[in-house]
Amino acid sequence: MIDMKQIRENVSSKMKTNQQNDTQLLNETRQASKQGGTSAIGSSIHITGTVSGDEDLIIDGHVEGNVDLKGHNVIVGKHGQVQANIEANNIVVEGNLNGDLIGEEKVIIRETGNVHGNIVSPRVTLEDGALFKGSIEMEPRQMNVVKKNTSSGEAADTKKQSA
């Protein structure tokens, strides 16, 4: 016989643990920013082009183009207005984003986040209240196919033909 109360408690406990881990990631990145380990694009800054580097990034301003921070974390803050594709280790969206997201580990869309684009990541979290329009691919093997296609200059749509 299945004990539904026990199942609810287990699921609730697991969800709380995941939310705590997500919040911890966000807090660590913001703390690193204060200590100089993270760069920030302030709310009055407008950038057009490719943003790349070797550290974490918090975007509270306007970015158009591409954000390429493989192996690092990107946070689009509540005031962030991004029209760009983002590729990073972990991506957290609290503001507005128009573009595709490739998260090597995880993509999180917060309740204040608004995303129009596709997500490819092994782990995706959409908080209650988040706005999202696009597709989500969570298979780890898809990550390898997307990386190979984008590094060889092929369109991302070719991955569907090879699957």
C-alpha cells in the first residue's frame, strides 16, 4: 500500500533542498561580485556585441548580442534587459531575456524572470510565476551535440536531423 502522506513529505523535502541550493548559488555569485570575483553590468550600461571572459557575470543593464562565459555563472538581474544568446555553466534569469540559453549544468528562471527563447541544459528550474516561451531540451547528450554543432559553425537545427 502506498502512503501518500510520506510521498508528499519526500517530494516537498526534495523541492526545498533544490530551492535552497539554487538560492545558495545565487548568493555565492552575488557575494563573489562584492569581493571582486564577478563582473557586473550596471542598470545604466548598454552593451552591443559579444561579451566573453573568465569570471562570473551579473547583468542588470542592457545587453544585445552574445554572452559566452563557458564554465562560469551568469545572472540576469531583475532590471536586466537582454537580447542575446547566453552560454554559461549556470544561468539564472530574474529579468527579461530574449534569446537562447545553453547551461552546462543548470538554468533557473526565477518568478520575476521572463524568457523568450530555447533552453538546452541537463537541469532546468522554472519557478512559480516565471514567464517562458520556447522549448526545453534536458538530455545531457543534446548538450554535446549542440556544442559540436555550434563550434563547427553549423546551425543548431542540424542536431535534430542527426538524432
